[in-house]
Amino acid sequence: MKTDPLTSAAPLRGSGGPLRSSEPVRVAPAPSAAVVLLEEAADFLVVHRDFRAALQTCERAWQSLANDALLEDAAGTSLEVKCSLCVVGIQALAEMDRWQEVLYWVLQYYQVPEKLPPKVLELCVLLYSKMQDPGAMLEVASAWLQDTDNQDLPEYRALAELHLQRVLLPLGCLSDAEELVVSSAAFSEEQQLSALQAISTARQQQKYEQPGSEDQKPNQEGSFSHKFLSLLMLLRGLRDSAVSHFLSLPFKKSLLAALLLCLLVVKFDPASPSSLPFLCKLAQILHWIREAMFSPLHLFRAHD
């Protein structure tokens, strides 16, 4: 079999250009097991729609990453693979209606919220906000935003705005929202003004829309009014009873009974010059009671 001269004359080419006979052939490194498993998980998720298999494949890839001794120059690739595995796993759990497990599933690999990749944190906030459970992300997102290393990331501003709009304001954490806007350097001046205006609007709505406050307040006022009216009627009955009792006695006997009562209870001395104003006042009260009970209007009511 003859060899084509054009082929034999053509130099061997590799990834580094033409190769000489003395240079070794450089072969591209084979992808790690975690990368292969990541591709399989994405295939299960998108093509086959087998969400359980996609989640299980992601977990196998995480185990592979934990067991492999990765090179230092592959650290960046490892971070990208971990983030991609989280994205696939989150989508698989959400498709299986197991979205409540997402946060726990992610944190079991990253241990602390501060180490979450920005893309993973964004997906978690959007997911829990969509499912009407933003409270689950309150502590996690706050811890991530307060970390000094994360504040230098380019995604920090977008995540701070997302945390403000999707977590703090819906939960009514207006003080925390105001502190985030004022203390964070991620917001521009225009963004700060817009955010503070939204916080002020939410605070006004919170004053007028507190649950149960409007219903309980009229009930409390009505109960108080009813009790106060009952007390007034009781005092009026006691007054009428006392007046009728005094009026059943002659006026002089009533005055004498009052003086004796003062002598026994408060040790009142009628002979003392300082007692004269009290005696005059007592006489005026008894005259007022007598005139009130024997007025034409009172007699007319008594006759009816």
C-alpha cells in the first residue's frame, strides 16, 4: 500500500501548532467524573425530564468532588461545577414540588450561607419568593450580604436589590430595609431615594393595614362604653337610694345624723372655728338634695 506524498509531507499538528519529531504529543486532559455526571444530570433534567434521576446524579457528582483530590489550578473549574450542580438540583427539586428542601439541600454542601455562589442565592430567593415563603431566606440572604468578601462581588448590587424587593419589603422588615439602603454602598443616590420612598409607602400601608387592630379597637371601645354606662347607672341608683333615705327623715334629724357620723368617723369637732365652712357646705348639700327631690319635675316623675 502506497502512502500519499501530500499526506506524508504534511506536518503533524496538535493543540500547540506544528509538532517536531522531538516534541511529545500533548493530549487534552480527560474531563473529571464530576463534569461527566453534571452533563448526565443536565441531560436527565432537560431531555428525559427525569427529575429524580437528575437529582441523584447531582448528588453522585458532589460525592465525586468530595472524594477527588483536585489540583490547585482546577479550583476555579471546581467552583463552576459546584454552582452548576446546585442549579440543576434546585430545578429538579422544584419540578418535583419539593421546593421546601432546596435551602437545606444547598447548605449541606456549602455549610454556611456566606459561601453560597451568587447565582445559587438568586435562584433560592426567587424560588421562595414565588412560593410565598420569603421568610425562609431572610437570615440566609442577610448573612450573605453582610459578609465583607461578598460585598466586592459584581453581583452584590443586584442581590441587595432582590433581597430588598423580594424579602424585606414583603415581610414588613422596614427597619432592616432602611438600614440596608442607607449603609450599603451598592445603591446609587437615585436608587437610595427610590428605595427609601418605597419603604416610606410600605410603612404608611403597614399603619393602616395591621391585621385585627381595626376590629379589636371598636370592640374594646364598645366594651368600655358599656361598662362605664353600667357604672353610671349603679351610682345613680345608689344616689337615689341615699337621697330617698335622707328625705324619709326630717331635715333636722338628717343634719344631726350627718354630724354624729362625722364625729364617729373622722373625729369632727363642731365647736372648732375651722369646722364652720364644713358645716355650711354640708347644709348647702342637704338643701340642694331636698330641693332636687321636691322640685316639680321630680314630683311629676314620682307621680307617674
